Amino acid sequence: MSDENMNRRKFLTIAGATSLGLGIAACATPPLPAVQQQSTTTGAQATAAATATPDAAQAAAEMDVLHEQGVNDFVKNLEQNNKTFWSQLMPYTMDGDTKVFEITMTPVKWEVQPGTTVDGFAYNGIIPGPEIRVTEGDKLRFNVKNDLPQSSSIHWHGIHLPNKMDGVPYVTQPPIRPGESFTYEFPAKNPGSHMYHSHHNAADQVTRGLLGAFIIEPKDKSAEPAHDSDYAMILNDYNVGLTINGKSFPATGAIMAKKGEKVRVRFMNEGLQIHPMHLHGYYMDVTHKDGYPLPAPYKADVLNIAPGERYDVIIQANEPGVWAFHCHILTHAESPHGMFGMVTALIVNET
């Protein structure tokens, strides 16, 4: 995870030359647009002019205000949001040569955006749960306690491990009932971008927040794509709503880069729907699928990510500005009230 503080003045300087930044500096309500009849009109223009009543003009102006306010809120809180929006690493202790992690599952009141709180389930108190990041060959132990009002388990999605550690109740283990604990222990075998999540009442529990990133770094990094920063972007929907890393725009953070840097983004879809992620102004070099390096990487500016899938991409940040980055199912990203849900940004500084 990488983070770089950015104050409002610098953001406005960058945003002023971009479509996302238009009007950010102006907070006053715009005047009502004048309704004018063109001297020469097509049939469609005449129809539009006829329907542009004062009430319609007022509604259009109010829509603009709401769209602008969302961007203003994103800008105002960006520095603070970036401190928690990107992955927080799960700490561990050592027991001999084994890395020991403590995970507690609890109910939480989770603020998805200011004024919107949902009933969630969390690993160690946050949604998504803390990022687990280890190295290929590490010996791992996870002591998991269930303080939820229902049974649960943890499935280590995409990770190669002994069958009895796979985390599926009544298939590989008993459920972890309320008040009980269970210990998972396995070596980190296959490097790549993986996930961990509930596999009990999963459609409810996972989309309520029992999810997180599990990254196994290769012992030999010589074949890894070169990059200057590394971000995990966990997509979710349903119980917590349309979110990236547990937050909905304008409470999301942003990817920060300097011109010339290479940014690695690890997409992980933990929701129930597909999410085609679109980055404005750039191609993404798609390097990995489900944790495995692709034999033939390819370029995309829209990358369709199905539930359970992971994709790694590299973005060459060569064009300064504020670039919108969102799910391209437009009902997941924008409404008459402005941008919402699965929207973030790539912000590229000159220096």
C-alpha cells in the first residue's frame, strides 16, 4: 500500500485542467440557466426548448449543484480518507519460524459514507479486514475467534493448502460457532493476489464485510512487473452497498502517483455482481489473473471483474491530472444526484 499526502490547493491546481475538476473551486450555487430559443432549430431542439420550463431549468441547476457537491466533498476529505481507505496490514507475532495472526470476527456499525451507516461484520474491526501480506514459503498460523451472533468460517480463496484448512463448514471443518475459536495453519505456497472471506452464509456474511486481501509475495521477485506503488482495490456490493474498500464515493480515497511512476493495482471482486472497472485516459497493462502471471499480458481501459476473480494491472502514470476511475455499470457509479458508489480517481502529479 502506498499513500502520499496531498493538500486541497495542490489538488485544485491539478484538477483545474481536467474534466473532473471543473467547477471544484466554485462553491456558490450557479445561477439558473437562461431559456433561449435558437433562431434556427431542428425538430428535436424545438421539442427540448418547449420543455425547458422554469421548473425544468431549476431541476437541471439543482442537479449540477449536487454533482459538484459530491466532488467538493471528495476533495475536502481526500487526505484524511487516504489514511484509512487503502490496505492496513494485519500484524503478526513469531512462534519459532511461524508467523502467527490473530483474527476476531465481530458485528460493527460501518460508515460507508458520511451519514450512511450499515450493520456489518468485520475482521478485526474494519471492512475490508486487514491485508495479509506474506512471502512464499512462510509458515502461517491464524487463530480465529468468532464473536458474531452466527457461525462462520474463513476460506482462503485461491491459496493452495491442505484440504482440512480450506475453511468450508461440514466439508473440511465444523463451523466456528459463536464464542468459539478455530486455528488454521498452512505454508504460503503459491504467490499472487488472493483473498480471505467467510464460507458460511457467505452471500450475506461476505457482502456484509467478512472479506480481505491475502497477498503472497514471491520469494524470487525477478519476474515481477516493475512498479513504484502497490494498491489493493476490493470491490463489493449488496449489504454494504456499492463500495471500493468498504467505502462509497465521496468517502473513497484516490491512487496517488508522480509522473513517470508505475502503479500496480490488484482488483479483487468480493461482491455478487460483475464490475467492469474503467480508468479514464489510460490503458492498464493486465499482468496477472487470479494470482497467476499471464503468459501474454494485454492492455485494457475497461477490465471486467467477475465475483471471486482477481486481476493485477500496471498503470504507467505518464499524463498528469485527475483521472476518474470507476465501475462502468453506470448505475454503480452515477445518478442524478452525482457520482456515488464505485468511484475513485488516479491523481498524477508533475513531480
